[in-house]
Amino acid sequence: MATAVSANRLELLQIADAVAREKSIDKDIVIEAMEEAIQKAARSRYGAENEIRAQIDKTNGDIRLFRVLEVVEEVEEPAVQISLVEARLDKPDAAVGDYLASSLPPMDFGRIAAQTAKQVIVQKVRDAERQRQYDDYKDRVNETVTGVVKRVEYGNVIVDLGKAEAIMRRDQVIPREHIRQNERIRGIIYDVRRENRGPQIFMSRTKPDFMAALFSQEVPEIYDGIIQIKSVARDPGSRAKIAVVSNDASIDPVGACVGMRGSRVQAVVNELQGEKIDIIPWSEDVATFIVNALQPADVSKVVLDEERSRVEVVVPDDQLSLAIGRRGQNVRLASQLTGWTIDIMTEAEESERRQEEFMAQSQRFMDALDVDDTLAHLLVAEGFTELEEIAYVEAEELLAVEGFDDGLVEELQRRATDVLEAEARAADEKRIELGVSDDLADMEGLTPSMLVALGEADIKTLEDFSYCAADELTSKEDGILKDFGLEEQEASDMIMSGRVALGWISAEEAFGSGEDAETEAAPEEGEALAATEAAAEESVSPEA
């Protein structure tokens, strides 16, 4: 009988070793799981209220059970506590807070106890396996992996990576790609998450990073860092654009990515199910990069709006459809590649729009200055677009216009000044009617028309204005002062000046001090507002 017991104990260690190897987890974790299972079974026999500990000898597999009691001054829970007096009968140097362990006789597992122990072990091993999978893959995001298709469920693909499973959701599978069970497949890991059902590894074949990784594998110059991939834009399964630049002037980045007779790019195309790939030379000059990105269309003119990251691209009439692409694909990919919003128009459309702007500006001068169309057209043609330019420009600039003499220039500037002053008076009356306070009107940089716009937005006092953030005023979409050409930094400086005037913060806090005052940027709006709200509340009277 002793031999049988010894064999069973050794078998316990062999099982722990086999499970640890199969699940790629530490053997100690499996033995800990077994000890916990034995403890649970022992509690069901000796009483769940008792604190039972199990210990498995890692050399011979012996199982020992202990009952653990905490030494206390006064016993409140006899099942898990022992008084200091009783403890010192067994251990003379016992102290409060110590734990005493007394051996329990070995026990035979019944069917129910064994089943319970098995469930505990399975759960602990599964938890350890999930933790190991998470630890193995959490740092492998953006890494290309190869696996075997285990099954396809409602368009989602489950991929066996060897020691773990990954899921490729239907929106991460290349459209019209037929994936079969047991087929080897490549993809990029784009996310690893802990979830209740275990770690989830998410794979993709549609992410731009996957194409970049494929080029890195096929083009040694990219792997070595000689050629750099700047950006990638994809319409998965249909078309893609990739921008590359060489750090070595002697190496053509586009040619290196294409390869001899297109061998390198063709390997990527084959992996991506025939996706057409445009390889674009990247350029530091934004206009040049955008022109390259719109290939194969020819571009006549590019006008950048850097504040809004928008660009107007003018193309010949016969190139419009090519520039836009089928269902807008070409311009959409070019926009994604460059990070700019691209508006495309033909030369005829641009000419028509500019003619409309020319006529509108001319009409403004005709109405305001009471001049004929010839004189108004001449002013616009010379680059004058606003009444302020005519009213306050040096007289010499107007005299430089062919046919203008001193008398005409003086009269034009007088009329422009009169119109602007009348508009300012009307705006000031409107400002007063709206209830915009004088302290806000005294703010340097705010024109009467701006004050009217603020009043209509219910910003009527210096305090209201000082609570604003710069983008609330200047945002091109819904900024209160978006029509006045106000720069965000200008707005930020005015807001800070208002807070200084109200005593919420000091000038040094707002703009820096000494030599740094000219170069130090104003604090972030959110931070400054948070820092001064308490002071603002103190500065407001109880009646307010």
C-alpha cells in the first residue's frame, strides 16, 4: 500500500510538470493551484470556518495539511484564533500577531472533493495561461504575425498563433478576400486587451501599418532605415498610396520600393489581394507633396490655408475626373496621406470664382466710395481689397497707380475714412444697445464690429470675455470672431489682459517677466482658467 501511495505522490508532481509544459506556464503555479484545491477540499471535511493550509513537497510529492491559528489577547473567533496564554503552552516565545500551525491527519478525497479540486486547478491554470498570453503579446502591438485560420464565424476570423488565438474582425479583413479554414494567414497585431473571457488579441489586414510592415519585409533599405515610410493611406482591397523618402541622396526611394521589374511591390500587391499601390516621393514642401500625392493627375496650381490645414488644388478641365478618382478615391487617399483637406476645382471654375470675387470687391468700392466701375476695378486689380487699406495706406502707394493724382488720392482716402467712421459709430450704437459694457469696449484690439459680435453671443462684460478660451473666439467653424481674421495668439493675449485687469492673475503670471516677457507664451487657456476661477469668484460681489 505504501508503494501505491508513493507512486500516486510522484504522479502528482509528474502531472504538474506535464501541465506546466503543455500550457507554457511555471510549474510552481500549477503546484500552488493543487495546494489551493487540496485546501478547499480539506475545509469541506474539517469545517469551512477553519483556516487550513496545504503544502506539497516539490521533491517527493508528500502532502501535508495544517490548521493555522492567529495568536490574540482575547479570542473572538475560536476557529481561527488562539489566546496568548494557550499559545505559550505549546510555544513559550509566542507573541500576539504570530500564527501557529498544527498538523492535521492526511485525508482521502471523496468523489465530490476530487471534482471540486479539479475545478479549482483547471481555473487557476486557465488564469495563469491567460496571464502568460497577455504578457507574451502586450508588447507586440504593431508586429506582423502569421497564424493558421482556426475557424470563421459570421465574417470574423479566429487565427491560431501557436500559443494563443487572435481574432480578426470582419472590418479588419480585406474585402472580397476568401479565407479558408486551416489556411496560413498574415496580419498585424493592433490591440491586446484584458477581458473577462481572457486576453483578446486583435489582428488586422486592413490597417495602413500592415502595408508598411510588408514593405519593410520586402525592401531591405526600409528595414535598414535608409528609406523611411512617412505615411500610408489605404482603401483596403482596392487602392493605396504610400509616401517614402530616402536618407541617402544616391538611392531613389520609389525605385527601391518598386524593385527590379516591380518584384518588390508585386510581392506586397499579391499579399493584399491585388490592391493597387501608388508609391509617392515625400517632400518637406507641403505643396509639392500634395501635387505628388494626387498622381497620376496633373496639377496647375496649389493654394494653401495653413490655419485650417486646407488646400485648394486647381487642375486642367480634362484632369478633374482623374484627380478626384472613382467615387472620390484618389483625392480621399491623397488627403489621408498628406493630412490636409483637399478641395479640387478646374481652371474654369477657379477663373469664374475669382471673377465673382473681383466683381464683389469692386461693387463694395463702388457703393462705399461712390466711384464708377472703372476706378473700382482698377483699385481691385492693384491689390486693394478692403476700405481700411485705402483709408490708412501711405498716399504714395495710391499715387503709384497709373492715372492717380494727389487730388484723387486725397478724395478717395477721405471718403474711405468717412465710411469707416460711420460704420464704427453705427457699430458702437449697436454695442450700447446690446448692453456691452464700456470696460470691454476699452479692451485694446477689439473693434466696434467685434464688440457687436460679442454682444450678440451674450458676452457683454470684461468678466464674460475673460472666461472665454481663445478657440471659442477664433475657431474657423463656430468662433464668435471668426469673420474678423483674429489670430488665436492675439485672442489669447487679449483674454489674459482681461484677467490681469480684473486682478485674477498678475501680468508676470500671464505673460512672464523681464526679458522673457516677449518670448514666453501665454498659459494654456484651460490651465489659466482653472487656476484663476477661485480668484474670480472672490472678485465678484455677492450681488453679482
